[in-house]
Amino acid sequence: MDSHLRGSHYISSMKSIENLLPKLVLAPGFVLGFAFIYGFMIWNGVLSMTGSRMLPNYDEFVGLEQYVSLWDMDRWYVALKNLGIFSVLYVGGSMLLGMFLAIFLDQKVRAEGVLRTIYLYPMALSFIVTGTAWKWILNPSLGLEKLMHDLGWESFQFDWLVQSDTAIYCVVIAGIWQSAGFAMALFLAGLRGIDDSIIKAAQIDGASLPRIYWRIILPILRPVVFSTVLVLSHLSIKSFDLVMALTAGGPGYATDVPATFMFVMSFNRGQIGLGAASATMMLATVAAIVVPYLYSELRSKPHDR
Amino acid sequence: MIAKHLSRVLIYSVLLIAACLFLAPLYVMLATSFKDAEQIRAGNLMSIPTSINFESWKLAWSTACTGVDCRGLQPYFWNSVSMAVPAVLISTAWGAVNGYVLSMWKFRGSEVLFGFLLFGVFMPFQVVLLPMSQVLGFLGLSSSVAGLVLVHCLAGMAGTTLFFRNYYTAVPRELVNAARMDGAGFWRIFYRIVIPMSTPIMMVTLIWQFTNIWNDFLFGVAFSGADSKPITVGLNNMANTSSSVKSYNVDMAAAVIAGLPTMLVYVLAGQYFVKGLTAGAVKG
């Protein structure tokens, strides 16, 4: 009796370990992961309310002063304006080009696989690699300008990269070139999910192909358009590498974006508090875009189990 | 009929012109890397190199200067290798275990936990730079490759968990239930049933993580020291070194070297990379 009791106790404690095991396995990862994501978020927030300069200094609490001085800085406005220009053109341009390529590729063309591979290869490269290449291509004297001169267009001038008011558009060009293939891949996946019979039926009704795409296909693709915009726009807010490789924020700080602003303030200028404040602003912007999306994605998903 | 032919011609010409535009920068990089200074000055971006000249590749690999350091890209390349290999393996294994629990051993609140973890895929890492550099200091890992490995594991974990979790969610429940009925435990099911059928998602995740970690610049520039800079940082320093004479051929050779590993992976296993890209966009 006694030993039987002990035995069942042993079995039940084995059972409860077996039940606990998944949670135990998950725990260290999630503790570390959440510390990395949310713990650091709070930590960064705390830092942004200190007067930290070269080194973090938690004794000097200044409240929202760093945010006030951030929004007083001309350089921060330049960064925001550049982000605005870059985001709109980069997201819009990549979407438009990607959509066109996807529609053309979807016309049962030969060598589709090869073409797709070509359109998408920039995504496999580092922005530093492509930025270095674009810097050479857009070089005012030896780059594109010389090519056009040699081709006979003597008056062609292209010095956007070194002019403070146009350099940001060079970043846009390189960014679209890098990401259009990504948008293409997403749209193509969406197009492949559409039943051919819809197009056939519309064709029998006498609708032209452009009209079919504009009036029928595009509305069906709305979720794909939506998630592509979302992914591209959060990428544009985070964009750092391309700017660093192409212009390093220059000339002066003419092509600064929030990500480079944050880095320069925190690591070069000894303005850690200010850098942390700008990081918080970036976080807030990304969260405003992403959180509603994540929420709706997780909500709308039918519970499979 | 003529209209039909015309539209085919139009479609193919648009696609081909686009392909040329996409390939042009790659051509410029390769062509420039084979030219000598004289050819660069005399020719233009698209001009074909008159001879195949590996001089600038040698320079870029072993003797080109970044600042005062004249060892070429070589040390940075190996830093990147010793950073990427462990970080890719650890973050992938970590994601596999997490995804396994989150899909096949769900518990109250596990979906909510997963939802909160997902934000880690999107968050701007600028937020973690300052706290992380302090933590690396506490751990004695500042400016070390080990520190970079740690950062990449933490930063990549949300994404790898997402990949595996979504893949395993599609696995029929009966498979695991039957194994459980037969008395197989948590780890046994994982090793014997789940791992053997994970090859596709394993490939996607490994390739995705490798591409991301190899190409990373933000963590590299923020957390590395003189002896632990990854290749992206080395390349950027080299290309932005302001010397009197700019050797674009060396810069381009360096850029190709830095891009070669991920390019190779893309060419050999592009389908997995594309799956990773699209999986990253379609969540939940």
C-alpha cells in the first residue's frame, strides 16, 4: 500500500515534469528575448530621460528635456524630412516597379525563373555592398555623367550625390533598385493565388487586360499590397546601412535620417541621452505602423487548434 | 494575331530591359574591379575591361588600407565567418525549439507570448544599441566577436521562432498525438519526428539568418572593436577612406568579395531565400 502510493506519486510527479517541460524549455529563451526586446526598450527610455553624454549617467534625471532639445534641433528636422522623402518615394517606387514586373512576369513568359532571380538578387546583398557600387556609379565626374558624355550626350550633368538638396534622391534610387524585386516576389505570390478563371471570365466579357488588372486583380490583392507597404515602410524607417555607405549622411548632414542621427549622437558626438530619445521616436513610429497590423493578423487568424 | 504577337514582343522587351537595369550595377562592379587606373580614367562605367586583371582583387583582399590598417579585407572576412557561423547555428536551433513548443505544446498564454515576441521582428534595433553596449561591457564582451554572436542570436531569435512556429503549425496534429500515445516524450518526439521533417524550413532559416547576419552593419559598427570588425564595416571603412587617390577598382573588388558569400548562397539556394523573404512578410 505504502509503496504503491509512493509509486503513483512518483508517476504523477514525472507527469507534471513532462507537462512542465515545454514551458521550462521555452522559458530561458523568452526571458532573454523579452529582456532584449522589452527590457532594453524600457532601459533606452530611461536613458532618454537622463542627461547622459559620453557615458550613461543614471543619476542625472532630466525628465523630457532631451525630447525638447531633440525637437528643437535643426538636424533632427532634416533627418525627419529626409525620412519623409525617402519613405514615400522608396515605398511607392518599389511597389510600382515591383507590381509592373510581377504583372509582366505573370503572362506565362519563358525563362521566368531566371528573370525572377535577376530581379531579386539585390536583396541578397548587403546595403553596404550595393551602396559602395552606387557611390561609384553616381560619382559626379567619372560615373554616369562620363558614360552619357561618351554616348554622345555632352550636356548631361549628374552631380546629385554631392549636392545637399538632391543627395537623398540618390539614396532613393539605390533603395528602389534594391527592394523592387522583393515587392515583385510578394505580388507574384499573390497573383499566383488568383484563380485563372476570373481573368478568363472577364476576358470573355470583353474587358481589356489592363482594365482587368486595375479593376479586378488589384482589389483582390489588397491584403498583399497592404503587407508590402507595411514591410517596406518599416524597412525605410530603419534604413541606416544604405545611407552610411552611399553618403554617410552628407554632404554635411544633408542626408541624415533618424537612424544615422541616432548613431552619430550616441556613438560619435557623446550625446547618449539625445540618441536614446531619437531611438524612442523611431520605436514609436515603427510601433504605430506595425502593432495594429500584428494585432489584426493574430486576431483574424482562425484558431486552428 | 498581329496584336497578340506585338503584345508578346512588348512583354519580353520590358522584362529584358528591366533585367539589364537590374544587372547593370553588378556588371559595373565586376568590370571596374578588373580595370586598372588607366582604363578607369580612359573608359566609362560600361566599357569592357581590355584585359582581365586581378591586381585590385589581390589588393582588396590582402593589402588595401582602411585607415592605418593595411591588411586588406582578409581579417574582416574571417571575423564575419567566425561571427556568422555560430550565430546562425545557435539562432536557428533556438528558433526550432521555440517553434516546436509554440506549435505542438501550446499552453495557456503561449499565443500571447508569441504575439509579443513577434514585435522583435519589426522593432528598430536602434532602441537596443545603447543598453546592449552596456550589457556587453558588464559581460566583458565589448568589442569581441563573441559579443556580436550574442547580439545576433538575441536579435534573430524572434524571426527564427516565427519561421519554425508557422511551419510546425501546419503539421497534422495526429502525428504528434499518436507518438504521445505510444509514450514518446517531449524530446523524443522532437528528435525522432519533428526534426526529420524540418529540412525545408531548416534551409530557409539557415539561409535567411546567414544572409542577415553576414550583411549586418548596424551591430557590427556599434559593437565591434579593432580586431572584431565584420566585413561590412571593413568594406565601408575602406570605401570611405579619404585618400588623395581613390582606387575605385579596389573598392569594387572589395565590394564583390564582401557580397560573394551571400550571392553564392542566393544562386545555389535562391528558392529558400525567396521563401524566407515572403514568409517574413506574411505573418501569423
